[in-house]
Amino acid sequence: MVKNEKSQPVRLEHIVKEYVSPDKSVFRAVNDIDLTINAGEFVTLLGPSGCGKTTTLRMIAGFETPTSGDMFLGNERINSLTPDKRDTAMVFQSYALFPHYDVFNNISYGLRLRKLSKEEISRKVGAMIELVGLTGMESRFPTQISGGQQQRVALARALIMEPAVMLFDEPLSNLDAKLRVNMRTEIRKIQRKLGVTSIYVTHDQAEAMALSDRIIIMNKGKIEQVGTPQEVYLRPASVFVADFIGRANFIKGEVKGRDEHGLAVELYGTVLHIKNYADKQFTVGDTVTAVVRPESVTVGTEGQFEGDIVMSAFMGAHQEYRVKLGDIVLDAEQLNPMGGKLFAENEHVSIRLHEDSIYIVD
């Protein structure tokens, strides 16, 4: 990836944001977070509504002021800088295009404010229009183009200012599902080409997985985990992370033994040998939770457990099952369902848990 020469790292140190309600009670939206985002990196703030991700983004943009803590863009402390004084650009959920300007003039708006020459503006806008795939639409107005094209205009208008940091506030949430997939691919391709530091807010796990170098998972104003998409999915730091990223089964168990290779854990009456990926100091007798992804559950005629199918649904690329195992129900996924036997509701089956894919949290 070719790094943008203006691209800068972002550093948050002990950032707190509190709001005081009319009855004088204090709500802490962001609770003492520390975070470093590297120059040229694409990171996503991910979490449920009210977790503090949008508030964090708005503080970086300058639309909100931290109650305490320090924010740095490069080596510059930016707490007291107004949004127009920060070398950032925001792409909003609502696009925020000027309805009375055509595509060319929407994209060139910031350059005109900087009083660049007409020739320079024409050259920069032409290159940007080609980059975002809007060639031939320069004279159209926002009402004359699709939602996806409007999002491209908003992206181009932000990128053309060559900011040190790009900020994205759920920019794809107003698009239909197929267009969202196409647009996230385009955003990632453009970001990699330009190498601009990018901070993206979403509650969509698939979007975060597809776009990010690293994902910052937030919950109740705190950071639960920071890691690559693979790390947060395969090695979740908590039950919350495992539950929020993708789908997961949670099975309570007890540690029966341990050695240098891992743990012997009793799950529902059967002892399985599971690698201690977290390298935590579990001891014999500890109660733990096994995180088992649906794709790590095989439904068939041989396995460690037996149960009954309570739901079977063909989803095209995979078959989804829910299997009742005593007093618990497990979700399972069979990829490429036409390549094997399919089971119907009420069938009695065997279940195999893939031990190398189980992750233990305390």
C-alpha cells in the first residue's frame, strides 16, 4: 500500500466523555479509553447502539469535546481545535450533499473555499471522479443519481481535500444490502490506494470484518478488544465479543486437567482436550465457558454427543441447524449442503465439536 504523505496517526489517551442530564445525573458515554491508530491504517469502531463509538468519532472530528483526556493527530494535541482546524474529513450517514450543486461542484466545494485556480480544481476533480467511478456524471444533480452514486460523491468530496485522517459515520446504512457490499469493497480499494488513515463507525459486523485492518469493539463506553478481524472472531477476549462478532454457542464447562498442550474440559458430560489459546492461568476445578462457532459443529451420524434436530433450514451456501442437546440448544452450519446428507427436523443425530476451533473464556 502506498502511504499518503499527509496521513497521520491518531492517539487517544484516557478519553472520557460525560453528559449531564436535566436532573443532574451524569452519564459516561466514553469511559477512559486509550487507543493508537497508525498512519495509513483502516480501523473500525464496532459495537451496539449506545456503546460510545459514534461519540468517540465525533470527538476526533471536533464535534464533541472530551470531558477529560488528550487527543493527538500526529504529534499535535487537538482537544481545543475546531473541526475546520483539524486535518480530518468526515463522510456522513446522510451524505450531506448540496442539492443545488451538480456532482462536479459538490466535489469541488472545499477546493473553491481554498481559492485554488480553475485549472487546478478541474484537474483534481477530474482525477477524483475517475477514482470513485463517476465519470460522465459531472453535470448531474443529487436527485438525478442513485444512493450509491450519492455516497461516491460524498466520499470524493471528502477525499479531494487530502486529509490526514478520514472519518466515516455509518456511511452505508442507508443503502440496500447488495449495494452495501459493493460500496464497502470500493471504499476499501480506494483507501488502500491512497493510504489515508481511516476511522470507520458501524454496528454491522460483516462490514467491519470486510473493511478493517483492526477492529475496536466497544461496550458501555469501554474498549472490550482491539485486534484484526481474525483475532476478534477466532480469539474473542470475552463472552460479549464472541456474542457480538458473528454467531456463537456458549457451553459451560469445568477444567479437569491441564498440561503444556492445553486444557481437559468437561462439556456436558464429555471431556474434550482444548488448546488454551488465551494462555490464561486456568486451574483444575475452574468453571469456564467454551465458545463454539456454528461452523465448528458437525451434525452427522458420529460424534461426541447426541441430540435432536429442532430446526433445519436451507440457506443456499449453507444449511442451518438447531440441535437440542439435553437442556441446551446448539446452532450448527453445514457449508456446501448439497455435498452431504441433510437432516430434517425431529431427526436424532450425533454432534461433533471440533476441538481445535473451541475457544475458552473465563
